[in-house]
Amino acid sequence: MAALWGLVACHVQAQQVYRCEIHGKTSYSHEPCLGAQVIDTTPTQGLNRSTGKVQRHPDVQREITHRQIAEAIRPITGKSQQALAVDRRRMRLSATDKLHCEWLDLRLPSLEAQVAQARADQKGQAELALYQARIQLRDLRC
């Protein structure tokens, strides 16, 4: 069982990618910005067209392994693959930081909804609050 958790624990932390528009120019960054949109950067599971063989990038293979382990231990833990990925990322954080990350996890969806529903005169404040929460998530390594 310890070896299984060791496999679950070893990973490369996937970073969030944001699309930012600054002065009419679009840029992509791991750093959040005001009005940033989260971009899905999930790697594709490659198939070589000429040979028909699967050629997987190491990140994709690692993700497949994590998925298989998550499925295997789900009856024991009761946690989804996404929940285990969060646990892996936060394994080395202090208890205080883990609690703060959990609080931010609960807060982010409401902040995103506030940005989406904000009137034009309130949009800047809503985007600033979301930006600050994303910065905290990044700084805490949640």
C-alpha cells in the first residue's frame, strides 16, 4: 500500500494557464492577470498517423498511470481522480496552507460567477477579487 501511495505522490505539478488581454494584445501565461480566462492545457493522447502506433508524451503516460491508480484505489479512498490529484499537489503543504487552499477552492467558483454576472461598473472590482484569489492559490502552491 505504501508503494502505491508513493506512485500516487510522485508527479509534476500542472500549472494553470491564463489568457490575458492587455492593451488589446492577447498573451498566455502561468501568471494570472486582471480579467484572465483559464485555458485547458490537457495534453492529447497522441497517435502516430503513419504507423498507427500510440506515441505518448511522458506527461500523458504519467496522467494515464495516475488515472489507473485512482480507479484502482477508489473503493478504498472514495476519492475521484481529480480529488487525488489535488491531494498529491498539496501533500507537502502545512496544515494552515491546506486549510487556506480549501477555503480558496470554495471561494473561486463564487468569484468567477460574480465576474460573469457583474455590471460594467462592478466588473473591475469583481475581476480584482478573482485575480487576488488566483494569486493566493499560486503563491500557496495549491
